[in-house]
Amino acid sequence: MKKRYIILIIIFLTFLSIFHKQNNYVEDNVSLTVYFCPRDRCEKVILNYFYGANESILCAFYKLDIKEIIKALNRSGLNVKLILDKNSPWIPIYAKRNLGNQLMHNKFCVIDERIVITGSFNPNKDSLHDINDLVVIHSKKVSKNYIKEFEEMWNGYFGFGSKTEHPSIKSNDITLETYFCPEDDCVEHVIKTLMKAKNSVYFSTFILTEPRIAEMLINLKNRGIKVIGIFERSTKSKFSKFELLKKNGLNVKTDNYKYYIHTKFFIIDNETVITGS
């Protein structure tokens, strides 16, 4: 029997809102490719897709300062729109910026209204050696969700846009769910997905401060579910839930990597992946 794989692409921002009931869309021939940085040279992957664009590139990045990527965005003949957070350095092309108190922590692009690039990889020089993931999705319907989110931010709505109307896209044996926070209440979706674990949860995270997710991981361990996690060592603080998880007997540890572990993913029962920016 074929397994059904579910990938939840969750864009983590600062505030949270209400849980939104899913409406399922069906789309044929959706394809998905995952890259891991720095091994797969994620900046080169992005460049290849940018130079393959025929009509449009819409990008929302927390930070951007890689010259080759800026140059690729600055080509004539394309409809290029760029949104950056206020913490991103100045670059020689026009970009709208989030100037509010919350972070605009997205790392996504939509190319030709049919390809989405997303994940935890940030195209700035300081991140090139960090451990990240990059997900490329060929889907017009997923692209539509990201375009809607982009347009909200382009029009100045940072952190208080509308809920994703059709977050769940089904194609063959894959279900893709896309959520944007705070409006889609990402914590609620993470908890509901973790709750379904039957055998194992593996996770790798830059930092975990959300008490409800930590409580769910402890509950899973107490139910006999194997829970194993890796934390970025530099983020251990009074806000981190690392010590709480360890105290409750979970198999968690910090990394010994020279640079940052910047991933934010969970793997549930080797069938479902949650990832975000």
C-alpha cells in the first residue's frame, strides 16, 4: 500500500491568530524538491530558478545581500517585486520594507505564478554556512496562496492579513498545506499535526520557546512516542524550552556545528514534515 506524504509549509512570524478550518483543493502533477544547505548550495538553486523565470519574480526575504541574487532580480523584461524586513541591509534595487515592530521573517519567492521557493534559507552572506532547508514546489495553486500573502504585505498589511482561503492542496499521494502567521495560527496547526504521531517525532530547530509545543512534545514522550530533537546551541536561554524538555526525559541535545543550525522542521512518523522560515 502506498504511503501518503503530507508536507506542511508553515511561515513563522511574530503574532498568532485563530485556527482556520481547511478547504481541500486538488491539483494534478504537483512536484516538490527539497535541498539542504550548505551542502546543496541553496543560493545557486535560487539563482538557477531566477534566471529561468520568463515573466515574474515576487520575493519576500528577511534579509538579502548576496550580489549575484540581487543582480538576477535586477534584470529587465521581468515583473520583479521585492519585500524585505527593516533589518535587511540596503541594496541597490527597490524593495518595500516592513517597518513595524514585528519581524517580516519570510523567505519565499513565487516565479511565473507557478513555482514557489521557500524554507529556512535566507539569502545573505552571513547565512551561507548555516544549516538550512530550501523547498521548491511546482504548483499553481500553492503559488496562488503565496501570491495572496505577498500582495497583502506589498499593500502594507504585515501581520494582520486574511486567513489562507485554500491551505490544503492534494496531488496524487502528497498533501501540501500552507499557512501564514499570525493570521493562520501556526502553533495550532503544529500541535494538531504533532498530536497525530503514532511512532516518532524528530525535530531540528534554531530555537523553541512556544510552551504549548513543548508541552505537546512532553505528552508525546509520555505516550511512548520516540521524540528526538536538536537545538542550535547559541539559543539556549531562559526563554528556550530545551532544559524543560531535557528535565522531562526527552532525548534532546544541542549541536556542535561551527555555524548556526537555522532549520525549523518536525518529521512525524517518517510521513509528515512540518517546515518553516
